[in-house]
Amino acid sequence: MTTKQILDNYLGKNTRITERDSGNGYKEVCDLDTGDCFTVRMKDGLIERFDNSVQKSKKIQVETTTGIKQLLNG
């Protein structure tokens, strides 16, 4: 089943959406009627909703007067 078919069955109406593949099983789905966009993932025929932005932790090395420190930014 496609994302649109699952949403139509769940909401009980014909939805107008666009979807864009974000990679790793994630899709950005936008409702054309409301203008709301969400990041979703399909798993076993179910849709899981994530925040609008996927956060990744990054390690940053910073040079200070006492040496090099590693910071976690995320």
C-alpha cells in the first residue's frame, strides 16, 4: 500500500498529499489542503510520525588554550 492509500483508509476521506523520499525509509509528506508537512516512516504497513526535522549528533573538536576538547552538538 502507498502512503496515500494508508492515510485515506485511516482518515476515511480522499487526501491530497505530496511526498518526497528523504532516504533511510523516511518520507516528507505534505498535506496540500492545510499546508502541514511531516516526516514519517513506514514500518510493517504502519506510519510512524517524526518531528519535522531529523536531528543527528555531531562531534566537534575545538581548540582551546588548555588543549583540544571534543564537544557533542545535537
